[in-house]
Amino acid sequence: MNHKQSVRLFLAAVIGAILFCTAVSTPHSTQRRNVEKEVNALLARMTLEEKLGQLQQLDGEGNGNFRPEHRELARKGLLGSTLNVRGAPRTNELQRIAAEESRLRIPLLFGFDVIHGYRTIFPVPLGEASSWDPAMAEKSASIAAAEARAAGVHWTFAPMVDIARDARWGRIVEGSGEDPYLGSLMARARVRGFQGTDYSAPDRVLACAKHWVGYGAAEAGREYNTTDIPEGTLRQVYFPPFKAAVDEGVGTFMSAFNDLNGVPSSANPFTLTKVLRGEWKFEGFVVSDYTSVQELIQHGVAANGSDAARLALNAGVDMEMVSRLYNENGSELLRAGQLSRATIDEAVRRILRIKFRAGLFEHPYVDEARERSVILSPANVAAAREIAARSMVLLKNEREILPLNRNVRSIAVVGPLADDQVDVLGSWTGDGNAADAVTLLAGIKAKVSSTTKINYAKGCDIDGSSTGGFEDAVRVARESDLVIVAIGESAAMSGEASSRSSLDLPGRQLELVKALQATGKPIVVVLMNGRPLTINWIAENSPAILETWFAGSQAGNAIADVLFGDVNPGGKLPVTFPRSVGQEPLYYNHMNTGRPPDVNNKYTSKYLDVPWTPLFPFGYGLSYTQFHLFSLRTSAARIRSDGRITVSAEIENVGSRAGDEVVQLYIRDVAASVTRPVKELKGFQRVTLRPGEKRSVEFILRPE
């Protein structure tokens, strides 16, 4: 917003609860120690080879084991960190070599992708963002941190805070959607959850804000593709969640795969040094993404490995993940004057600083007994169920078909995802085990009365071409009073390297829904997916649609809680659902243009063959009750550049059930010095109201 201009404000009721917290994560237990003094003293004793060793992270074996070479590298002080090595006995074994047998006793940092849970799996981050409840995101991250730390993991490569406006991009599932304000609050919450106020604590891990930066703007939504983003858009849209993570005290950043305006993100001094260290005063270290230093050669900015190492290290990438170009070329680059000793020392200093702050020199090992008691505890499982239910979005509910009666005579549970323990966990499932997952079929069976008959049929595969199961699916539908059909994507269809050129339901799933609909039985569609889908026919013809995303270990129980009314859905969409893939990228906070869309004027910004509007907009979500928003008030008509304004309103539950509503505040600068979005989210609160209950909500808008 241009604060020299007056602004108009409008308030829209819809979305989620948020806890504003400004506490920064600073490790209390190590504050008494002069970390910088100890870092510099240790650095002064290190050989060049040992320094380069601290800049190296190597991958473990697929089952959590370390590789045989890691023993010798750790013993020689030539390894700084591992990726994917986990399990308390394994990490303790390798750590003993580093902490007791190496010359300088520098401990290893064990990293692992704990994205939405370690063993207890929570909803995928995009789903969790649908809760519009940062407190829930903080809670799930804190549980994941406790489980991971008990398994010997010190460091997670999360949160992913990339803004994603194109649903074709597979990694949209890992972030908080399209809005920088919602994304910033979720970023802070997850950093708080992972790190707490002291990431040296035995139930906390070091967080990593990724992928710095612009990765979510990959052209055409194609994974690893180039990005071209003006600096103004970077600062207003893509930077804010990363800045929020820094303000919350995040310990590490990860540089991205993409090139940004012609400069690869893993060799970009503007983003890595000028902005991150210079403007934001970030004190942690930057790790490359998986072999992204080596990929500078493929980008065409490095002629060879030596070139790539020089570019990345000089730009500000401190630790190299998996590839070994720093170690292989660092000495020669130093001798040739292409890399300074000060640059190497500063990278090592940043890594050692984090290791001291993480308490690894004082407490290098984990208590192996905690791994058995902490992981998948009853309390953790209960939290997974609660958070999953709060993350679901009711997209349609004609004739109030939902909630269902648990005493209904018979239910047909149909679809390729109805009894699937693998896909319901989503992508990046940490150490999650499909055997722990509760399917929708199991959840419904546990929910209904003993007299209710459950008829199950798969119907078809997620991405297959066969309709051989349709006959069985139609038969069980006809034999039942109502139909619940679970459709969507497989977990592998979203996440890294999982871009799609179509957003339609894969395989023959839409035909399955049409065949079920033809029976005339009431149908509830349960979506499981990692991105917005184009479901126009279903939106027009199916009476009830529940978006559940990939809901994690307790998916089936949580979905049943919502379907049968034990939980009133209160989630809202953190992303826009398009009508057609041709609308992508589609997002709510777009510019107005000089010719905004007009249905009566061809020569305006729209399409000939599809409405310009979304199928379901950002911030949308229904409830089993109804809310009335009234008495909108502002404390002033204008905001000075150094002033503030209070916006308030009343909200009342005018329905017959207790429920949650998310009140959302949007602003628009109608006459600015540069073009501004048609609206921008600047506040929200998720409130729970009993029938007939009223509450005041208040937002304070400050210059920032």
C-alpha cells in the first residue's frame, strides 16, 4: 500500500484464527556462553581441510543408515552434516566418532526432511494452511520436532515458504498457498513450532526457510524452470514469508534450484548476501538444495566444478548438499586467489555458530529411550486428528446433505482413495508408515452405529484406464442409502518433480462419479489432492464436496469427524481453484488492468471460452451453520504514512450449530503511485461461536 494515498478498506467474513506472536527464537541455554568467542577460537585451530569439511553435507543410505565412508570422514573432521541419517542408535554411533575421535571434536549436524510430521503425519502444509490457524501449524511443527529430535535429527528442511500462484507446480503442496500475508504468519508459526525459544532443547530442531527464492514462480508451473520476477514483485510477494522466518529467528536458509532473472539462486549475491545478510541481518547459514551447486554447470554460468564452487561460495551458500565441489576445489581456488580465506572462514563461522547454539558441543547425543516413548504417542495421534479436521474445507453442501446421520441404514464407500493407506499421507512423509494411517473406509466404520451397513467398492484406479470396477461400484451404490466417493490424486502426483499440465481428475475418476450420480442416490464427494483441481462438472452436479487434501495419519478419523458433524468444518482455501488450467497462474490479489473484466464488453481482460472468475476463490469455505457480519467500523477515514487505523466489526452465529468462521480483512489502495492489487489480505481471525453468540473482532493496520 502507498501510505501517502488514502485507502479504502473492506471486510469480508470467511477465514481463520491467528495468534500474533513476536517472540524471536533465541537459544536461552547457550546465552550464558560467549558463542562468538568459542567459534573464533575453534576456527583458529582448524586446518583448511577441516574448514572445508564443515561446509560438506553428505547423503545417507535410503533406510536411515550412514554410509561406510562417513565414519572415516567424521574421524578426520572432514564432514559437517549428513542428510537422511536418522534413528537414535545410528546418529549416536556416528556422532561419537566425530565428537570423540576427531582432532577438534566438532559434532555433526543431522538433517532430515520433516515437512509435515516425522512419524506422526499431519496434513500436507497446503492443507494445514487451510485451517487459517497458525496455532495449529505451530503445534504440528512442535510435535514433529519432538519426534525428530528423539530420533537423533537436529535439523529439518522446513518450512517451505515459497508463494505459489500456479497449481500446475507440484510443490504447491508444500507451502501455504498464494498469499504473502497468510504465508508469512504460517512461516512464523512453523519456525516457532520447530525451534521453540531454544532449539538446543531436547524436543526442538533447527528450522530451514526454503527455497530462497522465487522457486514457486517457475514458468508454466514446470518444476525447476526459470523464473523472471521484477524486484518490486519479489519484495512485495515472494520475500515477505522469508523475512517473517528471519524475524522469528530461523536458523538456516536453503538456496533454490531455479535461476532468478538470469542468475541461479544458488549463486545469487543479490539475494544471498545483499538482501539476506545485508538488509535483514540474518546470522544463520545457507545450505544449497540437493546438488544445486553442481547444477550451476547445467545452468550455463559455470564452466566446471571449480567454477561452480567459486560462484556459490562467494555468493553466500555456506554448506554444499551432496555434491562435493567445495571440498574438491576449495584449496586450489584459494591458491589461485579466486576464493579468499575470509570467505571460507565466514562460511565455517556461520555453521559453527549454529552448532554451538543448537547445544551440540554440550549435548552431542540423544537419549535413545526417548525415541520409543515420544514417537507416535497417543497425544501426538490425537493432535493429528484434531489438526486434520480443522484443515478441511467444505466446498458445497446443497440441501444440507451434510452432516450425515451416524445411524443411517447403509452407506456405500467408493473410490480409489477410499481405502488407501499410502496416498492419504501425501508427499514428503518423513518416517511415516502407511500401516499407521487410518483410511476413510476405516474412519467411517469406526464412526457409524453398529446397525449401519457399509458397502465398499474401489471403482477404479487413481490414474488407470480401466472401468472394470464401475459395475461393482454402481451395485453397492444402489444397495445403499447414500454414497461417499473418495477421489483425487495420488501422493506422487504432487510434491517435487510432480508438475502437471492438466488439473483434471486423473484416470477415469470423473466417469466413476457420473456413474454413481446416475443411480440417483445422494452423493458426497471427498477430495484428496495436493493442489487445486478443475472439478467443474462435480461442482455443478454433486450436492456435497469436502476438500480434505492429504490429511495424514489420522485422515480417515478426521474426515469422518467432519462428515458426521462431530467437527463443523471451518477451513478456508489458501489457494484459488480455477475453472480451466488455461487460467493458470490464477490468484486473487491480481492487478485491475486498464480494462478490467466486463461481461458486456469484449474488449476487456477476459477469455472467450471460459469465465475469468475462479471456480472457488481464495478464502472460500462453507460451514454447517451460518454467520452474519455487521457493524463495520473504522477509527479514521484515512491512514497517514506514519499512522495506524483500527477496523472492527461484529460477527454472530445465526445458525443452529456451534461453528468456526474466519473473518478476513482486505485492503485496496485505489489511487497509488504504482498499480496495486484489487485486494490484499491484511488480517484474519478464526473465531468459534455457539448458536446465537456474538463477538467483536478488531484489526489494527500499521504502516508496515
